[in-house]
Amino acid sequence: MTAEVVARVLKGSVDLHVHPAPSPLPRRVDAVEAAQAAEAIGMRAIVVKSHHHSTVTDVLALGRDLDGLPVKVFGGIALNSAVGGLNPHAVDLALKLGGRIVWFPTIGSPQHIAHHAAHPDLKFPKLAVHVREERPVDVLDEHGELRPEVHDIIGLVKEHDAILASGHMAPDRILAVFEAAHAAGVSKLLVNHPNFVVEATHEQGRRFVELGAVIEHSLCMYDDRSSFYNWDIDVLLGWINAVGADRSTLGSDLGQMKNPLPSEAFTKIVGQLLDAGLAEADLEAMVRRNPARLLDMGD
């Protein structure tokens, strides 16, 4: 596929999953550098993520450095131990300061902790700053019901018309949270890398989509230059075919030390998907229209 076609697809694209510094995990770029790299390929916006703290204040602190860039940078909060887990106060602050995504537990989800224990060689970054061990953050109580805090957080997401993301929860937890969010009127649901740690099936993915979710695929897991490379492009195509391009999006999930830049992975994987026969219009929906709508940036 020609570079011109790839560039055309990427013009105005959005990356909802960038991991910059600062972080206890080693990072290659900060938010400004990630935005500059995104600008170089014509991207419109990025969302920066940390497993350990709200990135909303990071973005605000970099205001002057980011103001001169055409790429919009947004932050969010992941509900792991370092922010108090299922902490409505932390979510309230993050959203009121402009946060756009609330990720339910990632490294703190029981699914992630159990998966890591069962796969000690899991392709996941190693801490550079050794913080306290993550405690399990489960959305279900001992009776299998959603904890009250979950409903509180769902209400905050609805109030701010933000994106509710699955994080690294198990499919049954995702379903429970998404069903409650859907019933509460939350319209922006995002499933993160459904086949990595989450271990969802295509059938479960289609159920999430029925509730209004968009399925996000992490490019770092399909780029053979990445330390997190797991699958070839056929696996990604299988997922897109299973749930539809209109309900799929691509996020780099990159920014780590010694890995490709997010912009580099977008350029490579978009080219591979085009070469594999995915329609240009479908890719434009996945990298541009679908994530832009989630961020209220139009089409």
C-alpha cells in the first residue's frame, strides 16, 4: 500500500491509548513529545493514560507547551490502588478538571493479577519505581453484585458524558458494569484489548457491542517491533470482522521505553490492514470517526 493512502487514512485520526511519562513504568516520551509525534502523521487528538495516577492534571500542567500544537491532548483516570480503586472522589475530580476517560481497574483488576500470576512471562512493562504491590480491585462484592461505588462512578461518567472503559477486567465483570452503565444511559463504552489479559471471545465482544460499546485493539500487540507483540494481523482482522469496523477502533497502547512510537505503529499497522484487504472507508471509521465521536469531536 502506498504511503499516500496510509497518510490519507491517518489524517485526522485519534489515539485513545497513549502511555507517556511520568509513570513508575519506564516511558519513552512525555505527553508533549507524544503529541508532536502524532502531529507528524496528521493526527487530531490523543488521550494519555497512566495505570497509577490521573493524567488530567498532567495535561493541565503542560498547558502552555500543548497550546501551540494542533493535536488535542486529553487525560483520564484508571481505577487502580494508587488512586484508591473504585474511588468516586477521584473520578469526580478528574472529570471536573476535564478528564475524558474513566478506565475501570487495569493492573488492579483480579483478572490482571490472576493472569500475571499464571503467566509470569506476561508481556507487560516492569516497574522502574517499585511502588507498593497492587491490591485487587473488584467491581463485584461477595454476593456477586456490583459494589455501590460502581453505580456512583457510572453516574459521574453519565453526568460528564465521558467514556467508560473496561480496563483489564474479566468479561463477566465488563458485562456487569456495561449492563449497569447502559441502563443508566451511558452512551460511550470502550473495551480495551479484548484478547489481551481480558481474554474475551468474539461472542462476548458482540454482546458488548450490543450494549453500545466500541472495541479498541492495541497496536503494540500486532507490531512485531514491539516488546508486546503477540499476534499477526489476521487475528486483528478476525476481531474486526466479528464485531464490525463501525464498532472497532485502534489505540497504540504505546509510549514505553524501547518500543515504537505510537505514530510509528499506526503507520505500520494501518498499512498492513490495507494490504490485507480492509477497505479504506472502514479504516477511516476505526481510526478517525469512531474515536472522535467518543471524544465529542464530531466525525
